[in-house]
Amino acid sequence: MSDLSIAGQSGIVRFDVPNNRALYEAYMPFIRNGGLFVGQPHLLDKHFDLGAEVFLLLHLKEQDERVTVAGRVAWVSLPGTQRPPGIGIQFAEPDAMQIQQRIETLLAGQLESDRPTHTL
């Protein structure tokens, strides 16, 4: 089981990010408004459709900071593929810019890294 946890219920996704390294691995700066890949090691019984609207309850544990942001499922990665299973959530307006700036501030100096991520 990963140290990143996901719990889905009625369009609500809770995502606990233990540290900035995990945040870097999940952050998706390449999509419009930014977003996060939320790993879901076993997909449990929750199914997320592409384009589904969700509320992301983000807990940045290293900063002890909690953020809620609306988003949309930008892709679904199923078990058995070359990438980790989970969902990519694109941040929605009007909160997108604020959360994107916050994440990029936390990841200052890391965004140009060649380290692999869960996405590209």
C-alpha cells in the first residue's frame, strides 16, 4: 500500500500528501489550471468516470495544511497499465490559480527536475 491515500465518496476525493517529494510526483503542471494525480493502489470499489466533477480534499502533511479545491477527472489509469493506477484531477476555476501557485511555491526549484513523476 502506498503512503498516499485516496478515499472516494460521492465525488469527494481525500488525498493525503506526506511530503514535498510526493507532491512533486503527483503534480501535473502541464494541464490547463494544473492538477494532481491521485494514486489509488487497489481502486477499491470506487469508480471515477472521465470528466466527472469532484471535490479534492488535499492535506499537505509536511506543512500541516488542508485545502479544498473543485476539479474534474482528466484521466483514469487502471491497474495493469504501465503507470500507477489512479486518477488525474484537473483543478477547476475559480480556485485553480490559487492552489496552483501554492503548489509551485512549495515545489520551487524542483519543477525543472528530471526525476520521474506518476504522470509523465
